Amino acid sequence: MNEKTDELKGRAKEAAGDLTDDRHLKREGQVDRAGARIKEIFEEARAKMDDAVDKLSAERARARSKEILDEAKVKVDEAVEALKSRLRGDT
């Protein structure tokens, strides 16, 4: 069940426990509501963690892209120098 369903179920049990003066049912409802809140907190934490991982992954991807471009630039510069050298007849 999802958190909202558990929350509603807990509220219903609490209300029924209040109406019937059934402490066990009321307590069961409180436990259901607490469980729903724990699930909600966990999902919020999970979403924040997912966002942090996505951000870190994006930062790493950008850094790696820069490394690749820098390496490519060096190779292009070397190729251009080699071509210039050949055109000048240095080799």
C-alpha cells in the first residue's frame, strides 16, 4: 500500500477505536499512521539521494567530456603541426 492509503487506514482505525472505546484498535491506527509517515520520510530521502546521484553523475560526465575534448585538442594540435611540418618539407 502507499503512504496515503496507510495514513487513511490508520485514521479510520483510530476513529473507530475512539468511537468503540477500543484502545487496541486505536493504537493499531496510530501504528499504521506512523508507518505511513516513515514511508513518506524514506521516499523523500530517496528522492533527495537520487537527485544528488544525478547531479554527481552529471558533474562527472561534464568533467570526463572536458578531459576527452582536451585530449582531442592535443591530438588535433599535434596533427596540424605534423601536417605543417610535412608541407614545409621538414620530414
